Amino acid sequence: MMRASWVLGVMCVSSTLWAQETPAAAPAAAEPSNSELQQQIKQLAERLRQLEAKPAPAPAVVPVAAPKKLPLDLREPPFGEYDFGWMNGTNRQPASLLTMGPLTWSLYVDAYYGWQFWAPVDHTVFPSTTAPRHNEIGFNLATLGVELQLDGPIGRIYLQYGSNVETDAGQDATVQRGFFLTDKAFQFIQQAAAGWHFHALHGINLEIGIFPSYVALESYLPQENWNYTHALMSDSTPYYFFGIRNQMYITQRLKIELWLVNGWQTFGQWHEGRAGGYLVNWRPREWVSLTTAAYFGQEVQLDPGSFRVYFDSYAQLRYYKGKKERSIRWAAICFVIDAGYEKRTTPDWIPSGTMVGASLTHRVQWSDQWATTLRGDLFYDSTQALIPKLPLASPYKLPTEAQNGIPPQPFLGGGITLTQDYLPSPWIVTRLEYSHREANVPYFSGPGGITGPGGIAAMDFRTFKPDLRNRDDRILFNVTLRL
């Protein structure tokens, strides 16, 4: 009982002390007057004006790398300043349809029908690198190829088939020297090269392999030429080389090529000395192109002291360009002049000799579809060193070439060619062509042919003599597809 009273007393004393120590509640704050509110609004408005007047801080600058400057040859591609599609020996088509990244594919099919007025019994038209068969629907050339263009590595390979293969690469006699160099291994390769592109000057290409030659102007591919068949001078000079080529584009309008090759349109070589040459092409304006080239080498089998030098120059001039839609598109001429000399040391009854040739070609492009070309050409070969000989597999020789201790007779030949082109599409060309050729010696296939009796090789070749005539007339129809 006493304990309960004591606890109750303690609780009462504690409550009294707590009540004394707790402060009284603060009185409510007085509301600001209207004048004070207006003063605060003015202060806020002034503060806002000051903030708006202060310039905003500049945004942080993020460093951006400057764009990489392209090499000069990409900013100014060689010969890219003008349109040179009018030139002879040049592909006049738009850009290829078969480009896939760094690869550009190519398809080429060339077919023809030819009639030689002598109607040779063996259907062989000699000499000719293009359309060499009479009264037949012939397959002149087919090519399938691809080119690679990377930032550095470059290369190409073109495989070919057709009668043009036999008339050119198939007549290379150097494949008979030793083993592992046969026409079967190489004649079906039109081009094959690997190399490197350097971004110096306006571009430098260094390649090794088989590459085209433009000595005497005309291209190996008839579609690129103004005429379908070749001039005698072109058929007597190289269409390809096997070796090393250095192309230097000194400026956007000037190219210099240097060659180190095995020989004069040969896969192999007869002697240990290397052949070579150069080509310089200058195109100062869209309407003119000037080219000069030279070749030096030893080319005669069994004559180590022989030496051949050959100079080639040609000019192309587009003298008219239509400005109206219905006017003639353009008209142009090209003039070629060649000169050469071959030194002979053995046998002593074969003399050294000179070669001189010229051609003049005129083309009128009437519209995008129609064009007409007229060409005249002349070629002189004092020792018959360059003119095409009878086919390599033939047991016969030209009656006027060097043989049996008798020196060769000088050769003088030439002709006139008229070609009419119709292009229903940029990718296909049709041609109708008439060609007349003459020579001072019997040189062209006659009615009896050049093969044997009845057009078949004779069992005994001594019982037959090739029938050769001093003139030749042909008419041809050609269709060429190129993609």
C-alpha cells in the first residue's frame, strides 16, 4: 500500500516539472502588406531582367577530326577532265554494268560473216588477224575477264577464244624454244597482270604480265576501232607484250609508259637480251590526242647480232562537234606514221632493212546510232621482216621472202576500207564493211587457197604451191556484244 502511494507521488511531481519546462506556442506571423509584396515583385522582376541580359555561356566545343584529303590522282583522275570517247582504239561505251565493288567484269562476243572475192577453196583469208574465214559464219573472238582495283593492289585476267586467238598469239614461234612454254598454255590468255597503284603524281601503275600494245594505234579488240578489220601496218606490229609495264600519269593530261618485255608480240624470246620501249600520250584538249612510241629489241632467230628499232607516232583530231540535237554528233580524223630499221648480221645474204608505214582514217558520227569510217593505209617493208608470214603450221613460205640463199623482195602494200556502223544499243554494235588491198608481190589468198589441193593439206607438201594474188577484196558483216 505504501509502495503504490510512493509511485503515484513521483509521477505527479514529474508531470509538474515537464509542464514548467515546455515553452509556450509562438504566436502566428503577421501577413505582409501590399506594399511589401509589390516591393518583392519588383525585386524578382529586376533579378529576372539581369539574368536575361547576361549572355548565355558558350556550349562546350567537341573536337572534330579534319576530313582526310584525297590523293591527287583521285581528286583529278588522269584523262578525266574531258570526254575522249570519240577516239580511235578506245572503248566508247558508258561505264560497265558489271561492276561489283572493287571488281569489274567484262563479257565480249564478236561474230561475223565474211566473203572474199577470190573465194579460196580452203576458206582461209590470208593475211588477216580479224575475220580470217571465207563464206562462213565465223566466231572471231570471245572474252571473259575481270579487273581488280583496290587502294594499292591492281590486277586483271581476260580469257579468250576464237579464230583471232590463232591469227595472233597462235603465230608466236618463240614457244618452240625449249619446254614449258607452249601456245596451249598462253594463247587463251588475252591479258593477265598483277601490280600496284601508287598515289604519286596523277597515279603510277607498275604491273607484270601480259598487257595490250597500241603500237600503230589500233586496238586488238575490233569493237574499239573505227574499222572492223585492221590496217596492214597494224597487223604487222604488236597487239600485246609479255613483261613489265610502268604507267606514269605525270599530269592529268600526260601519260608516259615504259616497257621491259620478252619480245615483239612473243611469249618467249630468241636471245638473252631484253627488249623494251616507251609510249607518251598527251591530250591537251578534248578534241586532240598526240602519241609517240618506240620499241627496241633482238627479234631474229639464229641471228644474235640482229637489232630492231621501231618508231610509231599518231595524232587524233576531232575537228567538228555538233551543238544541236539534230546535227552531226562529231567528225574526226587520225593519222599514223611509223618508221623502223632492223640490222641483220647472219646469214650474209639477208640484208638489213627499213620499214615505213602510214594510215589516214576519217570518221563521221551521224547520230548516237550511226557512224561511217573511211581508212586508207600503206606499208613498206624492204626485207619482209614485219609483214605476217604464212601460218606457223604451214610447210610453205611466201614466194618472195628470204629462202635458199635468195634475199627477200621489198614489200609494198596498202588498201582502202569503208565501214558502216549501227548501234541499236550502247552494248552492241553491228557493222558492214568493204575492204580492198593490193601489194607489189603475190601476197593474198587466191582461189586455190594456201593449204593444199581442194583445201586439204597435201600428203606430200611438195605437190602443192599456195595460190597467192596481188590484190584482195572482202565484204564483211559483224555483230559484237560487249558488257
